[in-house]
Amino acid sequence: MKPDTIICPSYNCKPGSQLLGIRQDNGIVAILPQPLPVDEQFIETTKHHEMPVQQRFRFTNKCISTGCGQWNGTGCGVVENVMQYIDQIPDIAGELHPCGIRSQCRWYLQRKSDACKICPYVLYQVTEEDVLEMQKT
Ligand code: SF4
């Protein structure tokens, strides 16, 4: 796959990004079957909420690889870091949930189905404590 076609599944909220997931009441992110466009009106509407927009939604955009602070030299460091929790994530029986960016997703390309298993537990700027807390719900 050409590097410039790979997509980041945890980008920040800005024009040009797309909405990938919505945090549910239990803190787990529901990944949309197809991402939705993010426009100025969405950004304006959501920024007035008491909880930061990136803790309520997940966004996707082009992976900028070496231009990103999370790049670890060979891949995305975010998905590698959260892999330490993979054994604590409930097993998914059957097929993976639908995801419109899977064929181009940086995390999936690195970690295949394990990435999709842990993906709904990841929020942009989430802390490790948050991940552990979500396991209790
Ligand atoms: S890790 Fe899996 S579920 Fe998450 S965005 Fe990538 S392909 Fe979709």
C-alpha cells in the first residue's frame, strides 16, 4: 500500500477530518461503519460542551507518519502502547465490527484484528488509567 493512502484512526478534530466514532456512556467508542465529514459547524457546535470534543468522539484523517509525534520510527506508537492492555479486553466472538477505513487503517495494518479489538477503548489523549477504568464497566 502506498504510504500516502494510509489513514490515522485517532486524529484531532479539525476541518478535513472525519468522524470515526462516538463515545458511549460506558466510555467505549462506537466505531461508525462509515466515517462522516467534519465541518466548521460541527466543530463550532461541539466545542462548547464541558467535555473536550476529542474525549467524546474519534476522528480520522491521513496518517502523517514521520510528521506525527506518535511515530515511533517504524509505525504508530499509539497502537503499540495500548497493546499492553490487549489481554484485558473482552474477546470478540465472530467477525470484526464493520469499519469503513479498515483496508487503509494504520493500526489495522500494524496489528490486524488485535487493533480492532482494542480500538473502541482508545480515545485521543486518553490516559492509561482511563483504559483500566473502562475495563471495570
Ligand atoms: S483499528 Fe480496526 S476498528 Fe479501529 S479504525 Fe482501524 S480498522 Fe477500524
